Amino acid sequence: MDIRVGYEILYDLPSPTPMMLMLNVHYSRAGDIIVPDHMTTDPQVPVATYRDTFGNWCSRLVAPAGRFRVASAGVVRDTGIDEVAITDACQHPINDLPEDSLVFLLGSRYCETDRLSETAWYLFGHLPKGWALVQGICDFVHNHIYFDYNQARATRTAWEAYNERVGVCRDYAHLAVAFCRCMNVPARYCTGYLGDIGMPPPYGPMDFAGWFEAYIGGQWHTFDPRNNVPRIGRILIARGRDATDVAITTTFGPNVLASFKVFCDEVV
């Protein structure tokens, strides 16, 4: 299966504005890229690229004053099959975890393990360790939070999502990540493309999606508490501790987001 991915983002800027952007398909999918998702700008400006400390592809530029457009369109090959649950994946003792996973046991900007630890052990301490524990956390978060795009808030944390019981996909992921870390399971936040391939209508407006990965059974496994069902065509852009590390765009100055479009469709 080939999947067309891309975006168009328009800004109105009162003055020249530095930007950092994280919009390219993740390097782990490089072998699946059929048409590269090269970023273009209008007006055209110099773009420098680099890899951050988590290995994500990043770009940086200075946008001129006025209307500024950032866009991309690419094609990625996918298996076209549902994600598979590895239900016998075990949980590792902390002393057996690889060193690069340990940072994903710690609290972070949006995942307050200190505030949620007691709640996590009360809710999930009786569950078998490993896949069943992580899936149990996803089941709880999926049922606990009500999805409402109109109540999205960039500053909402896992603790606030737990208490407010409303949010969007990033809030589901942040709460599940925080609970996993409280239960000694390394968990990292992910962002990327996730279209409605294989799902029945009606379809909501397309946006970048948030989910997470948990380290169990000797590797990282994908979990999605927002949807909580196997999906087709999930395409990773970036991973990090939470949404702070994987912001799609970061602007260093006043700006108005004039338009935001994302697409992720099967090529037929």
C-alpha cells in the first residue's frame, strides 16, 4: 500500500521570525519513502537541517514578514495490514533496562509522574506486568478522557487531563505515558501521520496524531490510547519525552496561524 502524506501551513508574521520545524517522515521509515517529503517554503528561504538528541529530523529557517507558507507532499509505502499486539511481551526490571531507555522513566514537562504515581499504583498495581499492564493503562485512558477537538489546549498536562477528563490525542498519550512511567515502564511520546485508512466513516478533520511507545519485551511497541484499536498506515515523524520535544513548528516571535492542513490518504 502506498500512502500520500503532507501538509500546508500558512503563517502571518509581523516581522522576520526564526522557526524550528519537525515535519519530515522519521528516518526509521527512510526505506519506505517512494516520493521524498521535501519541505518547500513560499517565499523561498534558506533551510538548514539537523538531527536532534532523539534522532529526529529537524529544520530551521528565518521566515520573512508577511504571509509565509510551509508545505510538503510525499508518498510512503506501508504494509497495509493492522498493527499486531505482542501480548506476551514482558516487563523488564529497571536494572536490566538499556541505558537509553532510562530517560523515558522520568517525569517531564507534560507528564508529571510525581503527581500521578499514587493514582497509577492504585489503578494499575493489580495488573500483570508487561503488555497487559500497558494495555490496561490504555483502556483506562481511552475510557477516562472524552475527545473534544474544540477543547484542545497546548498547555494541558497529563495531571490536568486526568482531572479534566477531556482532551485530544496528545492528552491521551501524555496521560498514558505518565502512568506507564509511574509503573516503571519506559514510555516515549510519538507524533506523525495517521489517516482513516481501513476505518468506517464519518471521518473527522485530518491532523497530525499523537501516540506513544512502551519498552517491553526487549523492544519498543506502539500503543494508541486515543483510538485503542489496531490501525493501518501509522507513519512516524518524531519521538521524544513528550510534546515539548516533538513540536511540529516552534516560532520565535509573534505570529498568526492562518491555515493548517494535513493529509494522509491511500494512493489508489
